[in-house]
Amino acid sequence: MAITLITGPARSGKSEWAEQLADQSAQASQKQIVYIATAKTDPDDAEWQARIENHRQRRPPHWHCQEVPTDLDAAIEQFSSPSSCLLIDSLGTWLANLIEQDDTTWTNTQQALITALSQAPGDIILVAEETGWGVVPAYELGRTFRDRLGHLSRSVGAIATDVYLVTSGYALNISTLGRRI
């Protein structure tokens, strides 16, 4: 079992890198790819729908896709196996779907995810957005999102085999370049 975290800014190539890694895993070991999409569709938001469609068009038709906007720990338990590679895109969108949770509920939700990841028998690739490299958001919900995503990424990174930073179309394996603190 291997956990790979891919993080980086918007439109940097995170999802494409995750898809390449999943494809390599499938070719090398004949694993089935299960793509877990955390986005909620919104027919009233044409731009959002276009983003979702762009992701759909890039995926090979033989990948098994599951739309899981909230119950990520249960999906990992259901779909992870020694013969699978889960690609979860993305943690930021999943968090946004749960942003209304109070701090205690969120802590429990995050811990359930970390536990599911730690116990999963198959390979898992997760995509997470980078936030917090700029100014502190002026509104509470923005600060909550930024802080929770930073903590979540750090928690996943702590159990990951590899952590990649993707920026400007380049992927750096920061787990081999850096030092865990």
C-alpha cells in the first residue's frame, strides 16, 4: 500500500500529474483505477460544470468513477483493495462540501479520513489545493477553510509515502527533497 499526496496551486497540473501516476500504477501492476470525484455538480453554474467535464474528458473510459462529495472515509473503505489504485480529486473540494461542520465534528471527520487512509489495503493518490501562501483571508469562513485544508494536507502528508508539489506544470517530489518536521 502506498499513499501519494499531490499538492499545488490552482491550474498547476495537480490533477494531470495524479492521473499520470495512477495510469503508471495501473500499467505496472494491472491495478484497477477508481477515480473518486469530490465535486458536487451544479447545473446552474456553467463554468463549474465545464471544469467537471474537462476532468471527465481526460479520464480513460475504463477507469471506474465514483462521485463522493462527503463520505470519503466510507468510500475508501469500500473501494480500496490490493488490486486497486484510488485517485481522490480533491481534498479542498471535499473540505468545501463540509465547511459548515463545527470544529468538533470536523476534527472527527478528518480523523475518520486519516484512519481510513492508514488502514486502506490499496494504493491511494490524493490531490489537495495549496492555500495560505498569501494574505490571511479577511472573512472567517475563508480563514477556516485555509486553516483546515493546511492541517488536513499536513496530516495526510505525515502518512504519505510520497508528497509532490506541482507548480507551473512541474512536479517535485518534496518528500525526497525536504525533511519532515
